[in-house]
Amino acid sequence: MNYSYDQLYQFTFRCFAKSVVPKIRQRLQQKFCFRQNLRGVDSHGVARLSGYVRLLEKGRINATPNIRVVYETPSTAVVDGDGGLGLIVAPFAMQVAIEKAKIAGTGWVSVKHSNHYGIAGYHAHDGLGA
């Protein structure tokens, strides 16, 4: 069965709206979840949604993480995701890498204390504004 962009958007919005995720982050999570399906990567799209919501409801994912850089050099950093959903932590880490690359010519960032973040290629291929 095929679903339109709007149908997937509305479905993921309703799922995250009922979870404990702050509204500002719901939009990011929706974007990552359903865009994977539109790209043909069904294993890392809406199929993961029920797992994310269950883990959020059980407190195994921090719905309001304090994401921060805990170590850095001019071209590298370590980001602590504070147990947050990777769909939120990864864009933060990517932005840190981009800023480092602007200054040092390269940016390498590792993440710890995070959870599944969908397909890694999204963050590098589509970028933060997709």
C-alpha cells in the first residue's frame, strides 16, 4: 500500500503528539521517521515509530535531554545525548561538526548516551534543513 507525504506526516504527528516528547522536537522526529519511508528505506522509518514511542513512555529514552558537548578540540567533539532519542541528538551533533568544519576545515563528532537515530545517511545527505 502506498501513502502520500501528507498521510505519513499526519500519522507520525498523531503518534508523537500522544507521547511525552516536547512539541518543538516532535516536528524533527516526524521529519526523520516518515521521510525514510518516502525514500524507500522502510526499515528505518515509520516501522521504528512504535518502538520509539514505547521506549519514551517507559522512560528508557529521555524525552527532554540536556544535549551538550562534553569534550572538544578545534576540529573534534564528543556530544553527550543524555539518553535522548537519536533523531534529536544526531542533528545537534551534525551542527557541531558543521561549525567545526567551517573553522578548522574538518569536523569530527562522536555521540555517547543516545539511542537509535534512523538512517545515518539522512543527517549527512539531506542536511539539517531538509
